[in-house]
Amino acid sequence: MSSMTYQQKSLDGATGIELVIALYDGAVRFLYRAIQCIEEDDIRGRRLAVKKATDVFMYLQARLRPELGARPAEALSDFYAAMFTMALEASHAASKEQFLEVISCVRNVREAWAVAAKDPMVARMLPRELRTAEERFRPSTSKPEPYDGEAVGSRWQA
């Protein structure tokens, strides 16, 4: 028998964007776990769940590529920082409502990634470690152009 978990197998062959979406899904699961821990009065479990969710936000923030799109990278960096802070505040207050607000924000951005997943140019902008082997070694017919910022109406705000 293989020692791989179902989750590991389900990500086998996933594109880089699908891996980013999976990270968002993981953060949401951890945040729901924190809510469950509030209901069970499990302080240690809540803190662990929040730590895992904030680890996801820090990981995603650390892998932003401003050289390919400074404004979107800055907006995402601000978003991850806000989600980090909001998750910590929700944990400190032991507030299900605050956790639900963080979950709602994360889901909104997750859906934007799901839409972006349909654009082949987006996959080329992912950090190398978030690309699948196939994506890393696929011959590129054209170099992705740096983002000019025209399509972004405003920065994300908490």
C-alpha cells in the first residue's frame, strides 16, 4: 500500500494555480477548525488551527513575484497581511463571526484564482516552486509580459 494520503494523491498532476487554490482551501479548512475549537472550548486546538492558517498566508505572501506585476503583488501582499491580522484578532477574541469574515474574504480571492486558472498566461507568472514539473519545463512560445496595472481598479482594502 502507498503511504500517500488522499489529499497528496489528489494534488498529483495539479497545475500551479490548482496548488495555490488548494492552499486557499487549506486555510479555509483551518479557519473552520478554529471555529469548531471555539465551540468545543479547545483553546490549544484553536491556536494550532490559526497557526496553520496564518502559515498558509505567510507562505503565499513570501512567494509573490512583484517583478511580474508590482501592483497585483502589492495588493495580494496587503491581502495576506490583513488575513493574517484578522485571523489572529479572531482567535484572540474567540469570535466565530470574525473567523467567518476571514473565511469570506479568503473565499472571494480563492474564486478569483479559480477564474485566473482558465488563463494560460497566469500559470507562467507563478513562482517556480508552485509550478508542476510539466509547467516548469514546457517550452514557452512567448515570454509573459510584465503586468502594467491597467486592469486593477483599486487595491484590496480590509
